[in-house]
Amino acid sequence: MIKQSNIKNLFIDARFSLLLLAPMPVWIYLYCVNGISYRDTLMVFLTIAVLYPIAEEVLFRGLIQPFLSQRLSAKTSIISASNMITSALFSAAHLINHPPIWALATFIPSLIFGYARERYKSLNAPIILHCSYNAGYFLVAGQL
């Protein structure tokens, strides 16, 4: 583990850069299938790419995951039990606005956000990752 990270140090870290680029194959696939979509307004884009990710990360990685970490056994692998449970709750919460397959598709990114929270001991990393993932999906798929 590394000490709590500030934003500048995140972009120097190779693992964070890999996590930031992880959704690129999906974006490229969606672009090849759909092209780029600009159907929605800037306000909708900012809501989906900035506001929602910040709110979700504060709730899931800022409150729920640390709460579970304190009550569950120590981390024994790369993905902790608290991260798994938080990611399951995160995916379940997406059932409100998404079909089940899209809600399930949020599970892997959620594990990545939770891993970033635990590795960098800060909400900065998962918020940046979540905002970039949502922005990319929004630009190539036109919706989230």
C-alpha cells in the first residue's frame, strides 16, 4: 500500500494510468458500432460525467466501503470482501435506471474504483476514474 495520494501523484503512478486507460477497448468497440453521439446537452453530460460519479463515490467508496472494511476481516487478496460487497450494492443500485445487463456491467468498474480507494487511501482516485469512465461511455454510447 502507498500513503494517501494527492491528485498530482496519481497521474505519475503506472497502475493508476493503467486503470484510467482500462475502458479504452470498450470505448473503441462502442465507437466502431455506434460512432460518437452528441444527442444530449452539456448539462446532461456534466451531470452524468461529473455530478453522479462524485455522489456515487462519496456514498459507496467514502461511506459504505470503509464501514464494511472496519467490520470485516483484514484484506487477504487484491480485491477485499468490503470491495466485493460494495460493488454488489453499487451494481444493484444501478438497477433503478438501467436494464439488468447494464447494471451488472457496472460491477467490474466498481471493483476497480474500490481497489483504487484502498490502494490510494483517498476518494480522489475513484472519483477521477469514475468521471473518466462515465465521460468516455457517454461520448461513445450517448447515454448511461
